Amino acid sequence: MSSGNLRIGLISDTHGLLRPEALAFLAGSDLIVHAGDIGGPGILTALEALAPLQVVRGNNDHGAWAVPIPETLLFDAGGVGLYALHDLAAIDADVMTCAVRVVISGHSHVPKIMEREGVLYVNPGSAGPRRFTLPISVGELLIHEGRVSARTVVLG
């Protein structure tokens, strides 16, 4: 993707449930990243109708539809190196020697943004079925002339 201003919608752990509020938040994104535990191909179809989609497979994504989905992705958006995976605990240290500026993950169902050693780590939380008392949430990355900011948003 070219440099400039980008809004990247972030979603994870839908587990087969794509809430209307999540779709409304993601509308207008230049790119959407789903960080795994998708729950079925219909989720991907709905997200692809909104914007180009990058997706990684989660530990609960099984079946023929999930086989072609990679477990990790390393890609560029707006001149910024992004690395996506489902479970942050499975991060490949070798990948971090690349020009990765943002790591996008899911799995924990807990929305979180932190910076460590110049790398921004973003987990949009879970947009699918409620788990315990954790919030239903999504996130976004804003890239402006190579600068990156992130936020998570609790839905409903």
C-alpha cells in the first residue's frame, strides 16, 4: 500500500459473529485486518465488502475454508511494516528483526495497546460473542505520513 493517510480497521475473535456495530465502525477503512478466530468464511466475505482484507488464522479456525489462511502475515501499509498473528505468545523473534513497526494480534479477547522498543502492539480485543465480563471491542490504526497511532473502541 502506498504512503499517505490510511485508516486500518482492526478486528479479532469474531468466532462466527459479526456484529452490526463492528461493521459500522469498520466502514470507511482503507484496509481491514482480522487477527484470527474468524469462525467461518461468511465473516471474511462481509469484511471484504467493506475494504481490502488481510487475515490470519486463529487457533479455533478449522476446516477447508481456513486452510489457505496464513498463521502470520508480514506486510506494508502506508510505508509502515505490519506483522499480524493471532496469539502474541507465538511471535517469531526473527520477524522482529525486519522493519516491523506495528504488531497486530488477538486471542486474549482483551483490548490493549502498548509500545515496546519502538514497536506498537495492538490487540483490538474480541468483536464476537461475549466472554466472561470482557468488553466487545474493535480497533484502528491511523497512519499519517509514516506516523502511526492506534485506538481501541468498546462497542455497545
